[in-house]
Amino acid sequence: MAVYLSVIALVLLGTLALGLVRVGRGPTPGDRMASVLLGGTTGVALLLILSASEGSGATLDTALVLAVLAPVLTVAFIAARRRPSLGESDRG
């Protein structure tokens, strides 16, 4: 079972590396945000695998907190994109 979990963890680390490449290259802020969310989901999956392999309750709690905070990041990103910049006026 440990070999099986190690293989899954390596595959997830590979997808995390590809996601980081997408964060760096873009091309749009939406693409970058989607990659960051993918990284968060992958991080949760990695923590869950680590928790299953080690039997650690603290790692499971950390994964759950990360899973709860990911939607907050999405809402903050959307709110920041809707808000006008400081130099823009509301007069049209």
C-alpha cells in the first residue's frame, strides 16, 4: 500500500509542477488563478495521502483547513478583479 501511495504522490507532484509552470506563463490572470486553485487542490490531495500513509491526524486537519480556505481565495480574486483601480474614475 505504501508503494501505491508513493506513486500517487509522485504523480500529484508532477501535476503541481506543471501548474506552477502555468502560473508563470499565463497568459491571462484567469489562467493563473485556475492554476493556483489546481495547486491548492493538489496540495489537499498530497496532504491527505501523507495523512493516510503516516496515520497523522494533524496532517488531515491541515488538509481540511486548506480545502476550506481555497474558496475564500477565489472570492477574493473575483472581488479584486471587479473593483476599479485607484486611478480610474466612476464618471464614465
